[in-house]
Amino acid sequence: MIRSLMESYIDGHGGKELGFSLLQRRSGVSTSSLRRILQGEQQPSFANAVKLLSIVAANHRESRAALQQMFPDIIESVGNIFSEAALEGAMEGQRLEDLQKHLLRTPHCQIIYLCANAVGVTLDEARKAYGVAGVEALRELLEDDLLIERQGRLRLMSDNFNFSDVSVMKRVSVALMEEFDLRNIGTHRATIGHVSDAVNEDGLKEIQKATRECLKRLSSIRDDPRYRGCNVFYSVVATNTFNSAEDASHA
């Protein structure tokens, strides 16, 4: 699917020479990788697929469908940051770009997460949590048409947006961890920990499997109507290695 989208983009932007050059420049994917993808010799990495689809896909849903086809396990585990039942409408194009821009700012990122649920937040609650900066963040999000207001409470207007840039997801995760309230440790409100060692390739696969199963379980609980409530939570789950996949392939 991604190959046909890339070919259509190239054909519609000056053909093989101009269109290819434009796609390479806008995506940042290397010329050699682009050629191998277009020739069917290589499937793009998840990061490169996201970069390419942000340019060649007509909208967010088309991008998501292509990612689902290429990376079903990844999309299953990270496909829904927020419950679709708690959100409104569709978000793509300029609105999606504006949201990503705000996700990289403080306290805008935190305010977005407070709004991304069925409860939402009020101006007074934003002021209490983040002072004047919180109120200004809410106003900017409203000006960019990213929030809706109902009975004095503000909620995020979106379906899903987390595929557009994995670097955004990483920075958001870091920003959320900066909010980690150590006062909640020792109660049912907070858990923190980490695990590290050296394992073989089979061990890495099992660790990734466990990570994805954890994310699936968290999403299942979140989406279960029996657990609807007013406690806005976040969970950051990440696994990585100190060497890259490219380094490993040359080892």
C-alpha cells in the first residue's frame, strides 16, 4: 500500500525525477532507502514509514491503514493513546499539525492529556494546576480549534493522532514522566520501576511481547465501561536497547 501511495505522489509531483527528489527532501528518508522501497527490495522501518506517510497519505485514516497493514503488532499496542469513546470528531491536516506542535510544549502537553477523556478540565482546574500558563495553554488550544466546551468543561476533539511522528511520542512520554507525583508511591495511584540486563535475540523478542501485552491490557481496562470514572491517569511503557537494530545487524 505504501509503495502505491509513494508512486502516486511522485507521479503527481513532476514524475520520477522531480517527484522522487521532492519526496526524499520532504521526508528525510535516504535516497538509497527510497529506491529500495519503491523497487520492492525493502520494507521501510516504522520510523521511515511514518515519515513517508505523513507526506504521501491523503489523510490520517489512510496513513493508519497503511501502518496497520505493515506493522500490525506495533499498531495494536500503540494504536490508541486515548479511548475513542472519550473523544470527539476527526483530527487531521492542519489541526493535527497544530496538536503535535502543542504536545511539544509545557504545560500544553499536560493540559491536552487532562482534556483527552470524558471528564475534561475547567479553566479553574487548569489555573490551579499550572497557574496563568495553564489558562493560556487552554486558550491557545481553543484558538486552534482543538478543544470543545460542554457545560463549562473542555475536552480534546480528536480520534487518534499518535502515528504521525514517533519522536513526538518519545518527547511526550518524557514530559509526562516529569509530572510523576512521588507522593502517590505506595498507594494504588502510582507505580514506577525499571528492568535492565543483557539478553539474546530470543529474550528481546519475549520482552517486546511482554511490553505489547502490557499495553494491550492497559487499553482493555481503559476502554471497559465498568471502569469509567474521574481519575485521569497516564502510563508510559517503553522498551529499548542501548544498541540500534542497524548495529546489531552488523555484529
